[in-house]
Amino acid sequence: MSGPKVVRIVTREEILDICRGHLARVDAALEEWTRVGTRNECIDEDALAAARRRRAALEALIRSDRFMDLQKQAPTEEAFLEEDLRRRLTKVAQAQAAARSRDRRSKETGAALLRSLEQKGPVPPQLAEDLRNGREEAFPQAFGIMSSAAREHSASSELARRLREEDVDRNFSKWMANRQVAIDPEIDRLENRLSELAQIADAIKFDDLHARLEEARGASGSRRGLLLDGLEVEIGRTLAAARRTAALLHELRLLSAEASAAGLDEAAFDAGAESMDATALEHGIAAARAAIEAHRAAAAAQARRAAVLKGLAELGYEFAEGMTTQVAGDNRLILRSASRPDYGVEVSPAGAKMQMRPVAFEGGCLGPDPARDRDAETIWCGDVTSLQASLAEVGAGLQIEKSLPVGAVPLKRMRLTGPETVASAATPQLRSIRSDR
């Protein structure tokens, strides 16, 4: 297979750019993981040190040219940081909801103790305030007063009867256990959702939703059901929107970091992102991705062209100063063999691919004997093999995706338009006279 070939070339520069983009995304994810985790007090120094070690290991993969390993491991680390933060924040939300439940039960217990004490008589102001606020350190004092009152009053007194019914002679911890308020699963679930909402949208206050939840807690019957149903819908809708916005903002920050690693202006994409709504964030993400892809495509095309021209020059194909921008017709590059000046090669870039084919040059009425064309194609086949090897030495790769056999199509012939002769080794001015495609 020595005729025209369609090849795909990947340069070291192109691979490095992709890998640096992956590493930049991990850096941005790590920064957010650290910021949010620290704010919510759910990460410690050991977790931070482990995350930094993993990041350093990824960078070491680039330094050791383990590019494929980096491209596999970096997205995994990015996803791990996101999931790990979600898991930690869930635990924080559950702990906060549990703390609120304990606080509420303490206030209810304190109120029960205060009511019992007030039936006996005046209660010291400080003790009354502590009980109203649910301060558990005041409970033993109040319980002790109640126990003394039970011993001082007659068995027929109302307070003594009530205390006997509650078995005040048992120890305080058992009494407290009996006074625990049952957890309401509906209220508990909504409190957990509000805690998650506060973590996601930390700059927004949801006092109205909290107030409505407290109202539902004290309501009964059908009114309670209506309040809870309304809260279920509104909190669910608000939380879903907040999660979506947070996910979009996270992706925009990662893309901005990736754009910066590629040499683009990071601020052009994420400036004011915190105040954007979901629609604006989606537009920003699309713009960032398009800019990164366009930048990489242009840089990769330039790197591929430079690599091919350098490799062909090492094989004896000549081009003049600035040949990397000189084209023949539709962006095709023409190079001439120094050892066989009446033959050369045409390189036609097409996105990430290139078509490469041997060509013959004609000047005036002169040109190579068509009988030599098969030999020229065979020599070109060996040159392609050498080009593959030279690209591999510098960390690039050339993969042949399509190749025609020798003689499958007539050798394309190009006519010289300047004063050069066919034997001249200078880079010719050319125009196509027959495509033979």
C-alpha cells in the first residue's frame, strides 16, 4: 500500500495540552473541595494531605510521560472529590438536623420541668430562663426541687400525685429518657433538606421556610398535613434548582481552569459566575467548551503541520522559508524531494486527519517518465514508515487510516509556473493541473 494515504497524527504538544487541562480541572475541583469542606468543618488535615498527595501523583504522571494513565486517573479523581464532598456534606446536614432535634427536645423538656415547678410556687428567675432555653445543665436542679416537693407535700397533694405517676423517685437519667419526644419523620426529612439547601446556597437565607416548618410542627390535623405538603413541594423544587445551579457553577469553574491551562483568559468565562442563574451558567459552559475546542484544534493543527514538515524535511523533502503557511489551492502543502527533484509529496490537512500522496512535477513540456511513477510510489511508502518512526521518537504518533495500493490511481502531476526547471531543487511555485482523486 504505497499510494495516497489518509493518516491521523497526534503530536506530543497536543497530548500535553489535553493532560494539562485534566490536571487543571483536578486543581479546581480540589480547591472547591477544600473551600466548601473547610467552611462546613467536614475535612481535616489528614484528608487534605491525602488529596494533595493524589494530586502530586497525577502531576508526576505527566513528568514521566504516562499520558494515558493521567487521562484515565484525572477524571476519576475529579469525580471522587465531588462524590466525597457530597458524602461529607450529607453527614454534616444529618448532624445539624440531629442537633436541632436535640435542642428542640431540650427546650420541650425544660418547659415541662418549668410548668411543674410553677405549680409549686415561684421559680428563681435564672433557673426559669435556663429551663425556657432548654439548658440541660439546669435540669438536675429543677428535678431536685421537684423531688423535694414530693417529699414535703402530703400524698394527697396534686403535685405529689403527679410526681408519683411519673416515678420521680427513679434516677434523673431514666426520667429524662421517658420525657424524650418522638422524632417526626416528615419534619426530620424536611429539616435535612433545609440543611442541604443551606450548604449549597450558603449566601441565601431560608428563614421563611424554617418558620413555616416550625408552624407545621405545632399544627395538627388537616392543617398540619396541608402545611407539610406545601413545604414538601416548595423545598423539593428549591433544592432541585439549587443542586442544578451548583452543578453548573462547578462545571464552569472547572472549564475556566481548563481554559486558563490552555492559555485562554479564565476571567472571560467565570467572571460574576456566582450571581448567574442556571441559563446564564449553561451559556457560559457552552462558550467555554467551544473556546477550548477551537483553541486546541488550531494549536493541534499547527503542531501537526510543523511535525510533518519537520519529519519530511529530515527525509530530504524541501520547502522554502515560510512554507508552513504557503498553500496550493485549497490549503494543500507541496514539498519536493531534494534527491528526486521531479517528484515530491502533497499534504492536505483535513481536521485531525491528513491526506498524503506522492506527486510528479512538470515544467514546460518536461516531466518525469510515467514509467518511473511506480518506483516513486514505492519510495514514498518507505518514507512514510520512516516518518512514523521519527514522529514516535519525539512523542508523536502517525496512524494510517486509509491507503491505496501502488498504481491504484495515476500519480498526480503538478505543473511548475515559475522559471524553475524540473531539475531545480528550490521550492517551486505550483498549480494543480490534474486532481486524479
